[in-house]
Amino acid sequence: MSTQRRILVGLIFTLLTCLTLAVVALNDLGRDLNLAPPDERTAMELRARALEGRTIETGADLYSRYCSNCHGRRGEGVAPVAPALNRKDLFDGRRANQVRWTGSLESFLKSAIVAGRPIQSRPDLYSARMPTWGSEFGGPLRADHVSALIAFVLNWQDQAREINAWTLAPLPARTPGAGTTPGAPLTGPARVCQGLAAPYAGKKSPFKFDDKTILAQGKQIYDDKCTACHGAAGKGDGPAAAALNPKPANLTDKNLMQSLPVDCQFFVIAEGVKGTGMPPWKALGDDALWKVLIYTRSWSGVP
Amino acid sequence: MFQREERRRSHAGERLPVGIKNLLSAFGDLRTADGRTRVAHQTRETVWRAADEAIRALSAGYGIADVRALLRGDPPIEKPTLREQVLSRAFWTHFRPRTYAQSATKFSHTLALGFFSVFFAFVQIITGTLMMFFYEPSPERAYQSTSKIIGQVPFGQLIFDAHYISANLLVLVVGLHLARVYLTGAFKSPRRLTWVIGILLLILTLGSAFTGSVLPMEQSAIWLPPDLLRVYLLHTGILPGLGLILVAAHYFRVSRLHGISLPAGEEESPDEIVRARARERVNYLPDLWARELLWIAIALFVLVALATFAIHAPRASPADLSHTPSPAAIPWFLLWLRGMLKDPIVLPMLLWLRDVVGIDLAQFYDSRAWQGVILPVLFALLLLGAPYLDAGWDKFWGRSSSRLGRNRKLGIALGVFALLWVVVFTYIGTPNFPASSPPAVAISQEFLPDDCAPAPLPLLPADCGEVRRIGYAGLPVGTYDLGQFAAPSAERFPNLLSKIQVRIRQAAAAGLADGRGFLIVEDWQTNLKKTTLRITWTPRAPGEPDAFEKTIYLHKDSAYE
């Protein structure tokens, strides 16, 4: 090929490159340059929306792993544990007003997720205290995870329902005593079992402790409900554990399990432990609780 | 028209204002026909001279006549030729040699692989620098700032994709360059050190490509400690900086010290005429120069067109350190490393040796330090030392060094073996080998993977799973018993159900006895659907798991390919 022809062909290709760049410019900037109809979405906007959509997907996944145990799978709340999230008063500003929040809804959610609640706002209604989820406060979630979670929660806006639980009842006067003091040193079976009474005292399992079917069913319930805090192997090291104080119990600890009678453990699972992250699970029914109990005790081998 | 004598005069100091002064003084003669001719002549000459000066300033010394001769392919006009001076006197052009050996410029000999390595490296530097204006190197901000580059910056996706595409092509071209140089024996003395520098550049290229794949803080970032800033500094400063220095040394040795290697057949030809013709010099300007410009124009167009119309860098979900996806993402050019960690070839042999003969090497061999660190370092040393080992081998047999293929059969065989080895271990490193996960997990992973898995080959789109490809709009809400969708269908969704059903049935022997599958599509939120695949089966023994469930969420706008 002669030099002239090379230059000619090179020029043609350079022209083609410029044309392609013009296509990109139209895609990205068509509306800014008044070259595209104002109601049509530019390719860049479509990309931005696609990425937003994927952020919501990430948020949904994070929610199912970290939040759904207490706030409900679809944000409907778990009655005695934690409030609903897909509620109208969260989105129309009533809730933020109530706690004297002056920032945006997004920042309200962010503060609640990242920093948790140092003091429970409604200990009379909900047993669990919102832990600190942000990694800057020792939790498992990075800032971008938190934004994804917020994007997911905000996406409930159109479907939010009117719920009156906390807007109507006035805040009760704070009474000193067990359960309302945050971070009370409630470790050790002796303290936990203090409130053990009928109908829990002396309760016995209807199942055998070495029944393989029961163990398998117990594992299924445990994997679904308990791993977030207690960890898949029961060592108290689940992904949510970092945010909790006091820490979830290490269920594989032989000493701990020996000093924890079966009826007391059942009581703990059913009623939860006030002042800690352990919620009451009695809504699952006695049989389910026994199965979980049997499964957790299989690690330490203490019947 | 513009004679050499006059040109010299113009160089001797007659500057533009003087020309204009002469012109003004001639205006008095406009009344006569002679005077008008003279003024016209002088005007033309003044304008010509000014244009000539301007062209000389732009072209580092060439006048108009010489530029024209250059473009027409005519021999140079001015003597001594400025065409050669420009290659020794001007900074940007002095990098290039004035002449090349004729036979080394054949495209079929080098395939211009070194040229294109440099080209793609420059594309990397330019697009990378542009992205540095928007990227934020902290684990919290990295993912979002990358999204911003793609979704909010004009030309952002083009730049992001061009960086991704040319990075892949760079790794590919550098690999081919290595193979070409090895197979043609160009690494032999006197170019041994050039080869060593080249291997160092290969390592830098792989390092840059790997650190670059981590920066968007996608799932593949779980391979690194959470200190993104250091990775960022490596990727944007240290590795390219070292690369530039080494490229300079590499290129200097190629262009000035030894020249590009000649085709071995011509260099070692018994025919003296062939040898002499191979060494004949051809000028860099203008033919070779125009050829390079043409390559650049074509490559640039292909790159921009690919980035605009064909290939978009895959975007996975943000890294979550508490949640290792299966299989963990790994770029294609490092699959061979993971293949070695899996190793189905040597380890079983060593285990056999231990059990049957009693020599226990397996314990040492089967450690991460050996397979992940020591062995790769040994490979790198082997590559670095290849020219010296090769020379030692020739010396040992008392042979003179030859680049001809027929004189180095062992070397070629070893090279081909190494190539096959890389291909085989790359295949072993892909997630589908060996199928280690239980069948229900593998089936879920195939249709609803945790994340988009990068393709095992360069530049192919990531596999986000069939369910994501069908997308929000194509998934009707409902609970589907896959048993009722056994036959393939022309429609996409029923066909997906039948595909899953077929897989479940195929896995019956592998552990899914009486396997049943259900796909549950729920409206989960505004514009968000939840898709769950549940597989149940009869366990082999009581107490073993009998069901598996996998869930992904799909948003209306999240366009997966």
C-alpha cells in the first residue's frame, strides 16, 4: 500500500472514529444539546437507572440477611420485637417529626441504621434494641451497603400502609429497672434465668435429643432465624454479632451450656432477654423452639 | 517557483516584516503593467514565505515543498535531508530510528505485537487518567464512584469500557508478543536482557490488570485486604511508573541497540545475497511512519466502536466481605493460578506415590504457599532465565546458537508445552471444573448465580444467569411446579422452567433422587420482584438435607444482558 493510500484510509478510519464519538455524544448529551426529544431518556440516564435498580436489588438482599428477622420479611414488623418499616408515617415525615429529626428522611434512616438506637424509643412495644450496623461503629455494614439498604427501604414508599402503633400512644415515663437500662450487664445463665417461672420452670422436651429428623428440622429453623447473630456454627459470631452488645452467646461453649438448664434455655428462646439483642420467639410455637433447642445443644453435647 | 537560492536567503535572516516593507515600497509602481506584475509576484512570495515558516515551525524543520514531497512519496528536496534531521534533533521524534532493516519491517514477521502493546498501554494511561478525576479510592466510596463514572459522566461509560477492553487486549497482546519472540528465537543473544525486561513488563502488566480488576470494589475485591488506597496507588502510580521506565529501556534496546530481530530464515540463510538484502535499510519516513499512523487509526476506531456498540465492562454487585459468593470471581488471565490450587493432575499422582511407594511429597506440594506463591515465583524465574538456560544448553552440547526452528526442536517443544499447560490449567481454574458443589447448589448457581460471573475468556460478557437475563418484565408472578414444564417451549419463560427441570432430572443419580423444583416469582416491592428456586429431593439417609433454596431480587430497570 502506498503512503498516499495509507493516509487516505487512515483519514477514513479517523472520520469513522469521530462519527462513533458523535453517536456517544448524542447518547450521553443529546438532551443537553437539544438534539433529542425532552421526554426521551438518554442512554446515560438509562444506565444510571439500571445501576440504581441494581442498588435496590443489593439492598433487598442485605435486608433479607440482616434486617428481616426483626423488621419482618416485607417490612411489616415483628409484633413484639421491632416496628414495621413500610409504614406511611415513616415516609410522610410524621415519625421524623416525632423524634425531632430535622434532616432528610434518607439521613434519618442512615443515622438509625449506622448508629442504631442508644436507648430504645419504645421498650414498652418492642423488645429488641436497634444495634449499630455501620462499620464505623463496629457493625458489619459498609457505607455503600447502608446506602443500598436505604434505597431498598425508600422503595416501599408507594406501598406503605397506615399503622398507628407508635404514633398514638404517648411515650411512657421511664422507670428504672431491668430491661430498660441499655447494655445492662446481663451475662451468665444465673442472671438470665432469674425470671424463670411457670409455665416455663421444669418444662420438658416432647422430643428425644438424639432424634436425627428433629435435629435436621431444628437446623432448618436455626439456619433461617438464628444464624444472623449466633453464627452458622453457633459460636456467636454471625454477621450481625459485631453490632451487638452484649454479644450473642457462644452456643458451643460446654461450660455455658452445662450451667444453662434446658427449661431455662427454652425460657430464653421463647421470651428473649431484655436489654440484649435476643428477641422473643414464642410466636414460632413450642415444637419449633424445642427443635431449635435440641439442635443447638447438639454442638456442646450437653443434653 | 521557490528556488533553493531564495530559500537560503529566507533562512539567512530576511524575516516577514522586511518582506512586507518591500511590498509596501513596490505599491508606487502599481500604475504600470510591469509594476503590477512585480507586486503580484512579491505578494505571492511573501505569503508563501510566511506559510513556509509556519509549516517549518509545526513540522520541526520541514518546508512546504518537503512536506509535499513526503506525502507524494518523492525523494527529499533539501540537502542535507531534513527528513533525517527531524529524527535526531526534535524531542518527540528522536525516539524513532531513522532507518530499519528491510526484512524486520514485514508485518507477518512481528505482527506489530510490540507496537500494539505500547498502543494499548497509552490508551490505558489516557483513559485511566480521565477516570482518576472521578474515582474515589476508599472501600465505602469506590463502588458508587465507579457507578457515577458509568451513569452520570458524559462519555464516562465509553472511557470505562475502553479502559476495560484495552486492558484485556493489552494482556492478550503482551502474551502473544512473548510467544512470538520465543518461537522465532528472538530472545537469544544479543537480545537476552531485552527479553528479561520484557518478562518484567509482563509481570507488571498482569499486576496492573489484577489491581485494576479490584478497584471497582466488586465481589472480586474480597481477594484483597480492605486497604483499597494501596491497591489504587499501585495501579495508578507505581506499576505504570515502573512500566514506563522499563518500556523505555526495552524500546531503546530494540530500536537503537540491536534493532528488531530479522526473520531467522533470512538472517541465517546460506545465501549471502539473501542475508545482505535482509539487512538493507529502509527509511522510517514516510512509509513506515504512515503505516503506523494507519494502524493507530484502525485500532482506535475498532476500540471506540467496540466500546460503544459491542462490549461493556461487566458490573457485579458491591463486595460484601461477610458473604463469599460461589464461585468467587477471578479474572480470566489468573485462572491458571486457581487451576493450580485445584490441581487434579499432579496431586493425585503424589498421593498415589505416598500410598503405594511411601514417599510423602503430597503434604509439601498441597500447601497454599507452594502452589500459590513458590511455584509461580519459580515459573517467573524460569521465564526470566530462559535465554541464559538456552545459551547454556547450546554450550553444553558444544553447538553454536541458532534461531532456526529446526535447530531448536527442544526449545520449541518446551514452549508449546508451556502454552498447553497454561491453557489446561486455565480450564481447570474455571468454575465448571470440577463440579465440587452439591447438585442442587450447582443448578441454582447456574440459573440464579449470586453475582454475574466473569467469563473465562477475555472480553466475553459476564454470565448473570438465565433468570437475570430474562429480567423483571419476563418473569410472571406465580408459583411454578417445574414438573409441569418438562417439554421445551418456544417462549422464553416456560423454556427456562423446562431447562431447570431437565437439569434436576439429570442430577437424579448425583444425589437428587425424586428431585422436584419450584420457581416462585413474587411481587416484592414497587418495580422489584423476588425470584426463588426451591429444589427438594429424597435424601440418601435420614437427617441429611432434603431441600435447597436460592433467592435473587430483580428490579425493573436493572438491565442485565
